Amino acid sequence: MPVSARAFIERALEHLPVLRRVGRRLTGSAAEADDLVQETLARALEQRGALRETERLKAWLLAVQRTVYLNSRRGLRPHLE
């Protein structure tokens, strides 16, 4: 049975401190880390049906965060023409 959006958000917010800490390490900036965390939570909410083991939420959120970060950096690379 899928987790409701409200229940998912409540559980995900418990991991906000670690997401911000890792986001800060990845980006080197508090403001960019906050943007990364916001995008991570939005993406995770959209994809919550893909979470198979709810007890592994923290690890799953960190994986989503890493993917969001890497995808954002790919967009910043100069493109060869």
C-alpha cells in the first residue's frame, strides 16, 4: 500500500538535518544546500512509490539527493559542439 504524501513528508522531515549536512558538504554553500534539499524532497515525494523498504528511508533519501546533485552538475558542464 503506497504511503500517503503527508505521512511520507512527516517521516522525510525527520532526516532533514542529515540531508542539510550532506548537502552542505556536496555544494560548499548553505544556500545551495538548502536548494538541493528542497529539490531532493520534491523529487522523493514524486518518487515515493519506488521506496520498497520504508525502514531504509534515510539511505534512499541520500541516494535521491546524490542523483539530484549529480544531475544538476551535469547541466553546468560546458557542452562540446
